[in-house]
Amino acid sequence: MSDPDSVPFTDIYVDDAIVDRVADALRSTRYVKGPELEAFEREFAEECGVEHAVGVSSGTAALLLSLEAAGVGGSEDEQVFVPGNTFFATASPALKLGATPVFVDVDPETYTMDPADLEEKVAGAKNPSAVMPVHIYGHLADVDAITAVADDYDLVVVEDACQAHFAERDGHVAGTAGDAGAFSFYPSKNMTVGGDGGMLVTDRDDVAESARRLRNHGRDGDGVHRALGLNYRLSEVHAAVGREQLRHVRRWNEGRNGAAQRYTERLGSVPEVVTPTERDGAFHVYHLYVVQVPASERDEFRASLARQGIETGLHYETPLHRHPSLAGHAEETTLEVTDRLYERIVSLPMHPRITEVEIDRVCSAVEAYFDGDDGREGDGDRR
Ligand SMILES: Cc1ncc(COP(=O)(O)O)c(C=O)c1O
């Protein structure tokens, strides 16, 4: 039996309405390319305020098809600019298209791509092709500054909004400021589809048309394969779940944001802990609530919380530019802010249904740890 005092890291929502939608989709015996997907795409596009949404099999597929449909990877030595602080899947699609990732450092407060470092690296690049701002943890990167650089150098902009469904900043909704935006419905994300899934959004008719073709073997309605696509389709069952989840996601985002405010209020007074920043003009959807703790304390800090049934995570263990599989495919680099961050970050439990009691339990455990009061043997106060 699970400990009633434990605090799980996340929580996945299923209700009868979702189960009924799955049952209906199954009974329809129409499993792909059907009305649920069409409706999900229409509704998702409307929520984002864009012309087109294209449902695909994962966030990774949405990133890959965004780049490919926008023309990235067509010529030799193309460089695609990605932040060091992100999940691996931001970079792998560019590599699959034959482009080379160039790693950009992040802003020390929002942990998103630093536009000044981007500009410097693009200015020194031989064949800059695209930039991929990542709205990491649910906070938008500075898309105004990044698209300004992109305009100056004629770069494609693909936003990785996989962690930022309906986050906002400076009047932009995540995924809508560039040529295309990519969302993930992986089960832990702010909304899911009951499995893997993704969505590409764009205002560009040509990008949407190409992405639709590429997700379905490069095939057009007349049965002719006019491009070299593979199968990246989103099933009817998944689309049906997505439609139901879409009805809740804004409320869930409010729940996440409210939980974050409570965390920050309490943890703001713990000097060893750096709480997340929410820029003026931004609505942070807190896919993750990530704090920094002293690097030398991190393992013990996490172990202390784990002993009390409080789950924590690392997002991620390794910064993007240090994964061994990228060696030889991208120039080695040091990213001062990202590298430092990766020794210090810890993700605390976060989901829309986390209770005030649970948040207070986590905060008390954090305070107790730094007060040297967490029941561990040792020399008391860690300050
Ligand atoms: C920032 C980021 N990019 C890309 C992805 C890839 O999405 P998926 O797992 O749906 O392929 C994820 C999620 O896992 C992510 O968090």
C-alpha cells in the first residue's frame, strides 16, 4: 500500500468522460484519418489562435515535420540553433534531417534560450538555417528577441512548445510566433492523449500542407506519393482523448500556476533555494517546478525528501550538448549558465491536483533539510 503521506511527482487525469470517448472511438472502428482527428486539430488550432494544427504521433514527430516542412535540411552543412537546456528530442530531428545542431546558452533566470548568445553564434556561423526556442518547464523563451535575430539572418523558427501548452508571453501563445510550433502529449505533459502523441501548429499554408503529406507517407489525396514521408499519424482513439483533455487544460494550467505561487511564497524565504522566475507579461504553465539548490547538497537533499515519500526529478540529468550520442555530430562546447544550472536543478512535485497540504509538506521538508532538522544524523543546521 502506498504511504498516505507520500507526495507523488505527477498525476495523470482520467475520468468517465475520457473513458467514454475512448469506447466511442473504438466502437466507431474508424481508427485513423477520421473525424476525431479532424475535430481535435480544428479545436487545438482555435485554442492557439492559428490557422492550422496537424496531429502527429509524438512531439518529436511534430518537431521533425515542422523543420522538414519549413525546408530545413535541404542543403549541406545547415546549422540549427538549440538551447543547451532541453530534452534530447529538440536536437535529434535536426540531425535526422542532416543539419548540425549549434548549442546556445540560456538566460540564468528563465532557463530559456539567451537571445544575445544566439545572436553571437548566428553571426559567426557559416550556414545558419533555423532556430528552435524551447519553452522549457512551461515558460516562454523571449520569442520577440529570438524572432528579431531570425529575421535578420533569414532563419526558420520552430518553437519547441512540448512543455508549454497555452503558456503566454508578451502577447504570444506558445508555438505561434514562428514558422511552426510543436507540442507533445507524452503522458506527463500538461495535457495528454492517453499515449504518445503530438501536434504541429502553423499559420503557414505551405508548412501545414507539407506536414500533412509527410505524416502520411508523403501521400496526397489522389494516392500519389509526392514526398518521402513516413507514418507519423495520430490515431482516432488518441485524438478523442486529446479533445476531452483540451477542455480542461487551461484550468489545469491555472492549477499548476497557483501551486507554483504557493511553493514560491514559502521557498522564497529559504536562502539556499532559488525559485523559478516568471517574467512580467508571461503566464508560466509550470509543466515542471524546478528549483536550484547548492550543487554539493543536491544528492543528499533529494535523498532526504525521498525518505519522506516526496518524489523529485532531474530535468535533465545531462545538458543537451553533453550527450555522448551527439559527439562527432555537433561542435563541442561549454555553456556557462547551462552547465552550472545542471549541477543545481531539482524538480519538485507538480501537477494541477496537488493539494495545499502536499505543497506545504514538501516545503516543510525543504526547510527542515536546510535547518538540519530532517531527522538525519549530522551536525544540525546546514547553513
Ligand atoms: C522539450 C521537449 N521537446 C521534445 C519532446 C519530445 O516529445 P515526445 O516525447 O512526445 O516525442 C519533449 C517531451 O518528451 C520535451 O519535453
